Amino acid sequence: MPGTVEKKLADLGIALPAPAAPVANYVGFVRSGNLLVVSGQLCFDPEGKLVAQGKLGGAVSIEDGQKAARACAINVLAQLRVALGDLDKVQRVVRLGGFINATPDFLETPKVMNGASDLMVTAFGDRGRHARTTIGVAVLPMDAAVEVEGMFEVS
Amino acid sequence: MPGTVEKKLADLGIALPAPAAPVANYVGFVRSGNLLVVSGQLCFDPEGKLVAQGKLGGAVSIEDGQKAARACAINVLAQLRVALGDLDKVQRVVRLGGFINATPDFLETPKVMNGASDLMVTAFGDRGRHARTTIGVAVLPMDAAVEVEGMFEVS
Amino acid sequence: MPGTVEKKLADLGIALPAPAAPVANYVGFVRSGNLLVVSGQLCFDPEGKLVAQGKLGGAVSIEDGQKAARACAINVLAQLRVALGDLDKVQRVVRLGGFINATPDFLETPKVMNGASDLMVTAFGDRGRHARTTIGVAVLPMDAAVEVEGMFEVS
């Protein structure tokens, strides 16, 4: 039976997909003690298609970038569910790292990354309030618009 | 009463500002056990103005970049003080991540980042000696020249 | 006497060098409890020469990038040996961060980073399977083609 966090996501119309297989020789998450580290997740939708491809400041609009960041966050949650069985075991979202595929003059990366942060706070409430670092990068795998990684305290 | 670390900073003429409010939907730090993770801090001065804006290798000189990195480090310390009450509770600066807003041909990012690292070692002595990763990024929020994040062991 | 991991590396013809001195004011690793954080390592060979210099998507081929990533991983292992005395004390490779010096249109960063990931899995087996984040960055120190950082659970 899904826990309270997953029910809240379902109420929002969000069904967690099976996590995307890592695109190379690594795994989706590693647990060490009460810390769970989730690999950088690209902005795949549940069908495995990138929600936005290209650069913010170029072909990708801020709105589409936000949708991409939200998709990354959903994929982070999907990894968490596989790792923990139940998202209610997340005690705290410790940190999100946000990587925005951006042109050198695009200054709105935090606004884009909020697509991921907002979902975490919606899903977990106060436990979802996290430390964060957002940077604009030269390029991402498959020209994905956004990549998000996470660190979690879990029980 | 300020602890020994804060007194040392005061001797250097450094008064810790109230930390900048996060520029989006996240918090300045999260503690998990004895680890404290501080969000990426931009190079704001105590008045909330960016110490350096633009790219290293472009409009920003190495010297101004170093001042910017130092300002980021001061803002990291300001977050620590809010988190801990007393900087003397920092047992070790575990890691700094340095993000330098740079043109693709700017090769002196470590020299710039030393503006942050030097301050940590000055403030904390041997406990301030940290692991570090420095990269040149395509762009930073608000076109800030430098962003620094940190991980700390605290008591 | 070298442990089993170091013997396996020797069988592959890999002798761990003395770790490169940090290029600035920081240290190669910091341990906090059972976590060991290794600073970003550049792609130096045992003679201190960069294995590949320049950008993926530019002067550096994917194959040379992979060799560079592998060299970074060897330098991470060299730091671990200094930290632990014996690589067999690594309980788990928790996370690798891969930073690829890339042109804005280079999409094969994961393939490059596999040069580092594959070596970890070869060296440590199942304990080497790690979480990972790979990004294409604007520039790296000394125009190194690749930089790799790591987080490890150790005993």
C-alpha cells in the first residue's frame, strides 16, 4: 500500500515511473548509513522521452525548463521509491544539485530549478526543504535541458 | 559572546552579515547528524550587492574573482553561524565546491577559488583544511562571478 | 603488503602514483566518520603530465577522454590509498562526480566518464558500483579534459 507521500503525489496526478536505467556504468542510488545519494537524473518523462532538449537561453523556454526540472525531481523520487520501498522513509531532503544546460548569458537558472524544488516541498512538506546548488553548465548528456541529483536522510 | 573563530574573523575586520535569503524555494543549510550542508552561496557583499558580476576570462579580473570567492566564503560562514550559533562548533570543513563563472578559455579557476579556501584556513586553522572541487561553469545566477557550497562536520 | 584490491590493480598494470599535490590551498581528502571525500582529481599521468588537454567536442577525442577519465580515477584511488593505507578498507564507492571539459554541443559525456566508472567497478567489484553525476563544464583547471571527485564509505 502506498504511503502518505505517494498518495499526495497521486492526488497531484503524479505516478512514479520505473526509474530510468542509468545511461552508463553506474547505479541509480547508493545508501551509506542513513544517507542516500541519488545519481543525477535527466528530464525523462514516463515514456522515456526528454521533456526538454537543448539550452535554456536558446531553444528552451523558462517554462519548459521548469517542467524539465520537475521531471528530473519525479525521477529522483522514483529512485527513492526503489531504494526505500516507501517514500515515507525519507526523513529529510538534505540537498539537491541542479544542473541547467544553459547559454553563457542565461541568468534565470534558479527559477528553472524551482520546478524540482517546489515538487520536493509539495511531496514532503517541511522535510522537503533542502539545501541547494544550481549552476548553468555547458552541456548535459543527450542535450537534456536539466539534470538533478539528490542527497537524503532516510530511515 | 562570540567564540574564538568569530573573534579571529573580527580581528580581520570581517563581520558576518545576516545570511542572504535563498533566491528561490530552498533553505540555506540542512543538518543531518553531524554533517551540515550549506547551499551554494553567491558573492554578495554585506549590503547585498554582488562583489563581482560577469565572467572570469571576460570582464572580471582574477583579483576581483578572488574577492568574490572570499565573499562567498563569508556568506557560507554566515549560514554556519545561523545553523550552529557558534562557529567553534565546526569540527572540520569537509568539502568546498567552487563554481567559477568563466569563459571556455579561462584556466586559472583554482587561483580564483583560493579566495574562499584561504579564508576557511584562516578562520579554522587545521580544521579548515578541506577537500575541494573547482570547475568553470557556463553561467551562474544573476551572472555572479563565483558561487561556493560547503559540507561541514559539526558538533 | 598490498591488499586484494591493489593486487587486482597491479594485475592490470596499474601502479598507484603518489597523489598529485593539490594545485591550491586545500587537501586531497577529508574523512568524517565513515565517509571519505576526495577532492576533484585532474587527469594527470604518473609523470604529472595531463593525459588529455582541451575540450571534448574539440581537440580531444572520446577515446582520449575515456583515458583521461581513467587517469582521474587512478588519482582518486591514489588519494584513497594515502588516506586508508589499504584500498580494501573501501566498503563502498558511494558517488563519483564527473566533470567533462566540453564544447556546448558535445553530447557523449557519459561515455567519457565511463573511463572512470569502469575502473572503479573493476577494482572493487560490487562495492565499486556507485551513484554518479556527469556534467559538461565550460572549462577545467589547466584545461584538463576531465576532473573526477569521489565520496566513499570506509572502515
